[in-house]
Amino acid sequence: MNQDKTINVQTFLNEQPFSRYQWLVFGLCFFVVLLDGFDTAAIGYIAPSLLHEWGIGKSSLGPVMSAALFGLATGALFAGPLADRFGRKVILVGSALLFGIACLTSSFANSLNMLTMLRFMTGIGLGAAMPNAITLMSEYCPDRRRAMLTNAMFSGFPLGAALGGFLAAWMIPLWGWRSVLLLGGATPLVLVVLIFFFMPESVRYMVAKKLPTEAIRAILMHISKSALEAKSFIMTEHASKSNAKSGLGVVLSRSYFVGSCMMWLAYFMGLVIFYALINWMPLLMKDAGLAPKDATLISALFPLGGVGAIFFGWLMDRTNANRVITIGYALTAFFIFIIGQAAGNVGMLMLLVLVAGTLMNTAQVSMPALAAGFYPTQGRATGVAWMLGIGRFGGIAGSILVAELARRQLGFREIFMVVAIPGAIAAVALIIKQFAHPETQAEHKVAVNEAHLHEQEAQLGPH
């Protein structure tokens, strides 16, 4: 490697093999997002038990299902600007501690009002944790693999949601619904300790904030000993730098406003679908004639498909990211519509739910990587967090939508027909983003070729 006294941090990350230290960052962020998915989806899986134990109607579950989503939106909207100001790690530790304690306490709830309040507090922690995990991970990635690695990390969310379904189907008959929340609260508290002691702050953030050279060098030394020679650190951005003085100013600036709005709309619509189905699919399947255990297991197949995001990330690193995700949303709309036509056929439902879930979650999981690559460092945490935060209102809308459709006595087929529409809207939003902020093939090729050139130089030179 070139032993210049000044090291460009992103060039340094591009030149080095992906180190064990970066895999440690990946692993910790992955488990944050996995537990986020587990705790977010938990309420949908314990809903049938709540109806039975507390003797309440389905309509009474609306507030408790929406409470965590309001908390998620609140946490994300506040956490992004705070992270751009105070750092990613401190907000990540605090938010994981909050959602762990709140979820643990909710396992002892003795009323619907108490559970609703605790789910709101859980949501605030969850909403603050996820965007910081995504941002921190993306800022340790080389350019050539950023989307794939960020997507792989974020695939922990649907995996966590699916894991919640499989564990709930096993745990609830044995120990009751409280055991699911107990597990969802205790595990993050262990993770908080690991994050506090082993998770580094983002080096890109540290350079942007002009933090001491010694602190930056100490972190980069874990990636390569060549950082020892550095006397100072600089950073270049593929995204154009803004003159705005705050992260929110960057996101809302003229250069980024249309792209921001279209990503908000796409993510919003994706979460309309996700929460409409993750919260209500067990009940919809049960009402369609399936046994409760079968309904829960089939519903758990829907979020399981998020592992397809790794393939989308690979594509996004090599071609136009907007178009890749647009195709995912368009196919999502088609297959969700088809699910509605398969009522009563258990085998076909299992296949269609898995395919639709793979497509929907792959597109949705790819959105944070798209946002992380769209904004410069000075506004990245806010940009990712506000997309996630505003999108959470889509989750609220999705839960309310299915409740309203059920109240109007629409059938299984009609409900899935309506839920398919947001997928088409999300696809259109990303087409508009591409027109407003063209990601040209030439620009993408230059960035990727530059990253691969650094990699080849690193392989040929001494380490």
C-alpha cells in the first residue's frame, strides 16, 4: 500500500481485504437488526393468544399493534440527527438498552393499556437502533461491496421476524405468549454489553468531525497495520457534499429533496405491505380455514425471504440500484395479488407466501443501502433514519388498512388485491427518483472500477 503520511479513509477501506474487525462490526450490527425484526414482529405472533387470554376482539388490538410502529417512527426521526451530531455508537448503545428493557418489562404487562405503552417505548428503542446499525455498517464497507454487505446485514430484520414466528409457534404452547417477549427483551441486554466493549465508532464519522488522529489510527490499525504511518486522515465522497449545516439540512436540500421524498414514499409503501401481512396474516389465514399452528408457520415464511437481499445487493453493486429495486417492488405487487387467488390451497399458499415474501423483503431490505449510498457522510445517518422513520407510518397505515378492510367484511381475495397496490406505487416512486437523480451507468462504472483498482493494487503491493 502507498505509505503516504495522509490517508484517505475510503481509499484505505477499498484497498484492504475485508478484515476480521470489519466482520465483527458486521456481526454486531446484524444481531441488532435481527433482534429489531424479532421484537417488531412479536406482537403479530402473540396476537391470537392475547385475544384468547384477555377476552378481547380483534379491533381492540389496533392500538397495541400500532404503538410500536409510532415508537419506531419517533425513534428513527430523532436518532438520525442525534447520530450525525454525537456519533453512531453512543446512540446505538442507548437505543438497544431502551428496547431491551422495555420489551422485557412488557412480558409482565397485565392490561392492554400497559402493554400498549410498553410497546411504544420498545418501538422508540428499535426505531433508533436500526438506522444507526445500517449507517455504521455502510461506513466500514469498501465501495465495491457496500450494497451487498449492507443488504446482508439488514437481512437480519426479516430473518428476526421469521425466527419470531417459528419460536412463537413452539414457545407459546409450552410457556405462553409472555415467554416470547421475555426472550425478546433479555437478549438485547446481552448485546448491549458486546456493543459497548467491542463496537468501534464510524471512522468516516470521526474524520468528518475532525476527531483526534490517534483515535482514528487506533481503529484502522485493526484493519491494517499500514495505518500506523498515517499522520492525518482525509475522506472523499461519491455523493456530492452539501453546504447544509445539519444532517436534516442535507436531506431536505434542493440537491437531495426529490430523491428523499421518493425513497420515503417507496419505503412507506413497502412497510404498508410488510405490516399489513406480518401483523394480520396469521389471523387472515386462520379465518380462511387453516389451523392456528399452520397459519402461524405459513405467515412466518413471508419475512423469511429477506435473505434474497444479498443477491440484490450484489446486483446493486454492479448495475443501476434504482432499477433493481423497482423490479423487486413490481413483482411483489404481482405475487401478493396471486396469494389472494389461492385461498384454501395450503401447498400453493406456502409457495406463494415464500415467493412474495422473498421479493417484497428483498426490495425493502435493499432500500437502506440505496439511501446510505445516496447521501454524503454529513447527512447519511439522518437520511437513512428519516427514510426508516417516515416509512414506519406506512407500517401503521398497513395495520389500520387490514383492520378497516376486515371491518368492511372484504374477503381473503379482496384484501390481498388491495394490499398489492402499494407495491406498484413503490416501483413508480423509484422510477421518479431515477429520473430526478439519474444514477448513470458511466458514473457507477467509474466508482466500481476505482474500487477494484484499489483492491488490485493492494493485492500486488506489500501489506
